[in-house]
Amino acid sequence: MGNTNGMVLAMVLTKKSHRDIIYYMQECAYSQEIYSLCGLVKVFKALSDETRIRILIILLKRECCVCEVMQALDISESRASRNLKILYEAGLLNLKKDGLWALYSLDQKKMEPYLGEIVKMVGKALRNNEIALRDRQQLEGAGRVGPACVQRKRREKK
């Protein structure tokens, strides 16, 4: 919205007509409505995948790096990274760099209010889900060991 204010100021300084300025502001308001709608669609698309919902559930418990998500859900590094990225781009996750680690978390206080409500509803709906319970249990044994170590451990189990 700050860009809109700057544009309106520039229009005033260049002596644009009031009609032009009002038209521009109406277009911006319409764009904001479309942007909000697109954002909501992006959130629901992000939540339309079982893996991403499972990731959301474990992140309700604590922040995780990619390798912890891999261990908890027993998925590949590329699958974990791709799905974390989609959730992050939808505005559902925070990303914090800590040395070599990229840590993903949910911070419902920093989210748009409607996103926080959606996350709460998903968590509540799957509180006693068998798969979600197993994922949370596996998360307890997960550690920040790096994706290569996770893959090596899997090969050793076979």
C-alpha cells in the first residue's frame, strides 16, 4: 500500500486531475481485493495436499529443519523441501536461518488473522488422527543431522 501512496503523491506533484487520481486509487483498491482473494486461494491450494497438512501438524508442535521433517514424515529431501517452500510462499510458515540450518515454524501471532484461524482448525480437526499422531511421535525422535545422514540411515535399515 505504501507504493500506492507514493504513486498518488507523484500524480499530485505532476498535477494530474482529481479524476485521474481517484481512478488510480479505485484500481488499486480493486487490485488489493484481487490480491487478497488470490492469497486465500494460494493458502487453500497449499493445504490441498496431504504431505503439506502433515508438515503443518508437526510444525504446530515445534520448529523443524528439512531433515527433521524428512524423519518425522519418512519422505525424501526434495519432497520435504518442495512442500515446505509451498507452505512458506502461501504465508503459513516463517523461515529462520541458523548457521547451516533453515528452520521452519508457525508463528500464528505474525500471520494474517484468518491464516491463524485456518491453522488452528486444521490442528483441531486432526488432533487425534492416526497418521498425525504417528508423525508427531516420530518427530520426538528426529534430530538435526542433515539430509545426507537421514538418507544413509534409511539405506542401513534396508
